[in-house]
Amino acid sequence: MFSFTRDQLLEEQERIAKKVRLRHVDAESIRAVCGVDISYSDKRLVACAAIWNRDTKDIAAVSFHSSKANFPYIPSFLYKREFMPMVKVVRRLEVRPDLVLVDGHGILHPKKAGLAVFVGVALGIPTIGVAKTLLVGEIGHMKGFLAPISIKSERLGWLVQKEGSRKYYFSPGNLVRVDDLPMLASIWGYGYPPPLTHADKMSREKVYQQ
DNA sequence: GCGACAG
DNA sequence: ATCTTGTCGC
């Protein structure tokens, strides 16, 4: 099988980080939002992509991809474990989403190359990383539901927390700008993104019955 | 050297 | 992520 040295993985992250393009996206143009998540049962995994329609506020399409986990979970190298299954499950959708939300960090990462960066660069679709815990970065002062997060004074993401809700960490994966994230998070009211809630639930159901 | 460490 | 009892709160 394949083995990788830590340096090889770091080189791969540095290469992908150079391919990221942070571009402005108009929130009004975002209609189909896709959430991607993965559930596990031992070494088996099931990835689910769920498209949530911003107008109907309901799920418009779903796809699954089952495979075997071929790499362990190592902090800051999650991409090696989940990147390919996520790309495949999104490509399996019959509809091309306007925005992809990934369960994990984007450029808010030691090498600016989190899981959402790999997925976003591979797909060429605006992508955002949404994580439930912080990996790196310093959190600024909360203003409304938002607090900027930066590394060495460079703003790379946002802490989003609606009153009475948990904290979520947003950062660009590709083709969106850091300062676009607040407007995009407002689409679903700053809570946990509905597309990710559905993808999480459906991937868990699928891996359970399989 | 020690601790921290997305999912 | 997954496993997994009881407990707090709406």
C-alpha cells in the first residue's frame, strides 16, 4: 500500500494552498447550497452530499458514496482521509451546486490547506469550511453574531454564533472571500447550515443500515 | 521537552 | 468520528 512521510503531506498542502483563489461571490446568486459530511462504521465510510434550496428551504437532491477508510485521522491532515470521498459524492449529484459547505476547516489551517480547500480546488465550485471546534487562529471581538479569526494578523475566517446556539468556525475553501462569509451565513440565519445538518443525518443513517 | 490537536 | 449512562432543560 501507500505510505507518506509527514514532509510529503506538508508539501501536498503547500501545493494546494497556492491554487486557492479568493473571489467575491454575490449572495443573491447562491440558490443551491450543498452540504457534505462523512459517517463511519469501523473502517467503512459513507459520504453524503445534500443540496438545500435557498428558496424552498428544503432538500432538492442527495447523493451517497461508500468506500473504505484508507488513512487514519491525524489532526491537520484530515484531508488525506476525507477529501476524495467528498469530491466523488459531490460529482455524483445530478445538479451542480452554487456553493459547497464542508464539515471541516478551509484556509483557517496551519498551512492554509484544510479539507475544504482540497475539496474546493478539486471541484472548482465556491466552497466554505464549517468546523465545530477551532484548530488554529486567534479570535477577535464579537460583533453581532460574528467574530473575526486571524493568524498572525491575517484574517482567515469567522466565528459564527447565534444566541442560544453553538459556535461554528467558517473559513473559505476556494472561490469565496473571507469577507463574503458573513453575508452567506445570513442566508440560513447564522445557525448550523441546514445542508450540513441533512448531510450529517443522512450519512449516519446510510452507514448504519449498510 | 511538553502540550495541543478539524473529523 | 464513534462508543455510551445518566442528567439538565425546554
